[in-house]
Amino acid sequence: MKSELAEMASDQNRTMLDDEAPEAVPVPHALVPHLDETAILLDIDGTLLDLMPTPREVWVPPGLSDTLNRLTQRTSGALALVSGRSLNDIDLIFAPDVFRAVGGHGAEMRLSVDNEADAVPAPPLDKELKRRLAAIAKLSPGILLEDKGYSLALHYRLAPHAEKAIYEAVSVIRADLPNAPIEVLPGKFVCEIKHAGFTKATGVRELMTREPFRGRRPIFIGDDVTDETVFAIMPDMNGLAFSVGRRAMGVNGHFDTPTDVRAFLARLLDPR
């Protein structure tokens, strides 16, 4: 398990550094007249927003908030952010705007912009487990610890040499606690540990049973390994899936960069 997780993360990170960029996906113009029948589901980091050295450095480019708000109006509210970040973190990034969202890899959900959260199916990670995992950050300068409540993330973008040591340390803790209901998510220069039993896909499935999403055709755009669970369920919903920066399995197309995603979203609003 240790080597498989580390290899998956390494493959993902090598893809990010590959000089050969994939071709950008063409805008599906046929979707434009049917926004009233569509649900737009968007990952944040690496999809809507450009990746930065640390999670706190991401920022919302000019014009994006206006695009998201206009798409929310055109879809009668059926636009949601689907992220590993907590709802509180999402709101800090997009403030003062508030969007419907699935947060914490499916641990949180907000169906109304007036509510803090509509569903919290997952309990926070055990405090002792968090303490042991947090100690891994001391393995090397540059490892950044992020406590999301329902999960704990170890970012090593500033210390890529520490990848193997991080996964080995996590594997030791998992071996000591074989019955702990936890799952390890390898991502783009991040190792995240969360409760088992919920994913972005479980959150999206629940979201699509609720108004104003119910009965609509979903479009999901994501970039990371954790988004692959949502890619996999889009055919069940007659939905469309697009990956960013890499050719993920089972998607309908892909974008080169978050800049291309933002341009695509803006063009969906063009009546021409």
C-alpha cells in the first residue's frame, strides 16, 4: 500500500512537471442554450484557481466571481464548488461571495447560500491520530500541515524530496492502527488522511438528489486524483467530465490550465 500510494502521487506530480502540454478541450457550444437544464460542478485548486506554493496563497482572478455568479443565476442556482477544502476555507477564498458547495471531500455540504452547512455526515478525525500525523511535518522544512477538521493534509510542494518519507511515516501509523477508519489520498504534492466512507463522489451523488440540482445534467471539471471518483460516476447521471492539466481516464475532454477553464466558463455565458 505504501509504495502504491507513493507511486500514484509521484505519477501525478510528474504529470504536473511534464513539458508536453495536452491539447485543450474545445468548448461544447451545444451546452450553451441548455444551462437551464445543467448543473455545473467545479473543483477549486488546480481547476478554477491556479496552484500556488502553499494553500493560503491561492487567489481569485479578476472576473471569475462575476462569471460564477452569472452562471449561478443562469442555472437557477445549480452551480456548486466541489473541494477537499472545508466550507469555511472556501468562503474565505471567495469572500464576500458564497456559493453552494461540497467541502471536505464530501464531509460537508451546503445547498443554500444562507446556510453554513446542510449536511455533515463525517465526524472530525481523532485528536490523537491528528497529533501523530501532524508530527510528520517535522521530517523536513517545507512540509506544511493543514488541518481541515475532517482530514489532515501534508503539503510538500516546497519539499518534494520528502514525498517518500511522508508516505512511509503514514504507513507506519496505519499499521499501528489497523482498525482506524481512515483513508489516504495522494494528490498533487500533498498526502491527505481522512475518514473512510465518504468521497467527492458520495457528496456529488447526494447533491444531485437535492434541489436545485435534481434532474439536471451535471458537468464536472477537476484536476486531481481525488476528482477521479466523480469522473467515474458522471456516466451514471448522463453527465460530462473534464480533467485539467492531464488526460484522466474516462473523461469527455480536458483543459490545459485553470486559465482555460475560466475562459470556458465565461464563454458559456456568451449568447452567441
